[in-house]
Amino acid sequence: MNTSTLKQISVAGNGKMFETGEDMLYVLQLQGSWYDMGKQYGELSKHHMQLMYDKIVQPEFDRGFISQDEAFELFGKRVFAALTLRRKQYFQGVADGLGWPLEKVIVLDQSGPMAIYLGKLHSFSGCTSIASWGVNTTDGHTIVGRNMDWSDLFLDFPVYVTVYNPTDGSNSLVNVSWPGWMWLVTGFNDKGVYTDLHDGTSMGGNIVSTEKPSFLNSVFDFMTESNTATAMSARFQATHSDVAAIWMLADKYGEACAFENTVHESRKRVSDKDASSFITVNTFLNPDWGLGPRETQSFSLKRLDNLTDRHSEQAGQIDAKAMRDIFDLPLYEPDGSFKVNGGVTKPTNQDVDLTNYQVVTDLNELQLWVKLPALGEASYWAHIDVKSLFTAG
């Protein structure tokens, strides 16, 4: 593990960008109104966002899958019109900071759902998460481990740990994502509430409902306003998603659940009674669906079994270090066979995706560790003291 010493490299108003010692991992600390924070993000991320746009969005136009005008209308203006005022102000700030048309910013933010809409992704993200608390952890804290598994292409882009400190009374929060993907991907707020996204398209269909708002951005709003996982859960219960996805929720009080969403309905999965851990993969596990256990191309059920077993072996001794050790275990041997007593991590693509980044959090202490395993021997767990970054100034 490395405790990162953040080196400030850029300033934009009250926003700051830091290097972490890892070339592909940056921390952004933003403060102010939502418009101000958007403008800070845009000014600080210009180079990286242009890189994302050039490699993720522009090829769709160049290959004739969709025209720029169509994309700006369907995944720009349409999405923006249904956002909350908070998100509208934020995205306008990003556009002004970049000097981009507003539609271009929104299309980059929505480039994942747009790719699903164009029928080109086998999955949205092939990920694994576990929350552990109570008797399973050394001090009763809620410890969460998470792998974000997706495309090799995303190895070309840096990972942003973006800390938002709003001045309108909303919760501060941190989001781990790529430049320009500003919806909630992996993160927690200053009340110790956590959520992350998992692919649901292999279970709920590779479609996008363009008559619904961007649920990805709705979850960001939920995090700014929810102080417990129970409160977050209530918000999920009242909405429908525009894409099939699985979201894990957890908090520092030892509450955890998952929402398995199709574009038509949402079903909540809870942990077994008296359980002190909860695992989420890319398979719908709520038995009410009537689907039965179904494996995915990224071997969700194998990952579920591995993580269940590795966690059970250390139950009662789980802390952030033990969780990092569990997530350091690979799923495969170099020859492509499953590793005996293996884990869930894929530093290289040996099936349909790889582990782009990993996160471990202590929700009680508001601490974060991030690792980029595809870097091989150069990778390490960078410790980021998010609690101190929530104290903006």
C-alpha cells in the first residue's frame, strides 16, 4: 500500500487538481455552487475530456453509427431537459469551463448508454462488490471492496477521484470515474452512504429507454440528498431506470442491499437475516425474477463464489487491509484456467473484460484506496484521505 501525498498541479477558481504519484490517477477537489463546481471540473479536465471524446464518441460519428446532430438531440438535449436543476447548473458549468457546446458535454457523459443504444456493447460494466460490517470486521466498521471491470479501451484514460463540496446544503461526495463520465459510478458521501454500478444488460436486456430520464444522473442526486442507505433505497423504489443495471447500496450503519433494474421494473435484493456481508455481481440474484442462477460472459457466478469463500475465510478479521488483500487475488492463472482459491480480479483480459480500477473504502472513517491493476508490478493501493478533502477550503 502507498499513502499518497497529493501534489497540487492545477487550480480553477476554488477547484484543485492533484497528482497522486500514479500517472493515471488524479484527485479533483471542487467547492462552491453546482455551476461553480462544474466550471472547475471543465477547466481542470479539458485535455482528458477531449481524449475521451475523441476515442469514445467521435468514432461513432465517423463510422456512421449515428450522426452528431442525432446524438446531440437524443443523448444531449433530451437528457439535459429531464435533469434536476442541480445537474443542469453543473453541466452548464462544465460546458462553460471547457468552451464546449452543452450538448457535447452531455453526449460524452451519456456515451455508455449511447453505445448500448447503438447495440455495440456486450456489457456496460462487469464488476464485483462486497460490503462487510459488524461481526465480520475488526472494529465493526463497514468496509467495501469493489472492482470496476470493463473494456481495454478505458486503459487509455486516467481515473478521476472527484470530491464535490457543494455550498447549497447538499451532501459532499466522492465519485471514482473517468473524465467526462460525471454520473455516480463508484462513490460515497460525507454521511457514509455508498453506491456503485454493475452491468445489468446481460440480464435485463441491451436496450435504452429514451423516454426516461438519465437514471445514472438521478443516482448522483440521490447521493447528495440521502443520509442512509435506507433513504437511498426509498429513492430507488420510486423511479425506473433507462438502462438495465445493478446498483449496490451500503452505509456506515451496516445496511446493504442491491437494486436489480430493467427498463420496466426494479427489484430490491437484501442480505440474509442476521448476515453481516453482502455481495453484488452482474447476475440478477433476487429469486423473485424466476430466472434461476445464470452465468455471464464475465463469469459472475464464479466471482460470486470466490468472493464468498475468500471473505468467509477472514470473517471477523476484515479491515481495509484484509479487503485489499482479498481483491488482490486474481480470478485466473496466466494460462487462462481458474485460480485455485482465487479471487475476482482480472489484471488482463482473459474473457470479455478486465479490471480497470479497484476501490476499497472504510465508510465510517471516510477513507478510500484505489488501485489500477492493469499496470502490473507498477500498480499499488493509493490511499486517499477523502475525509480531509470533504473539508474544502
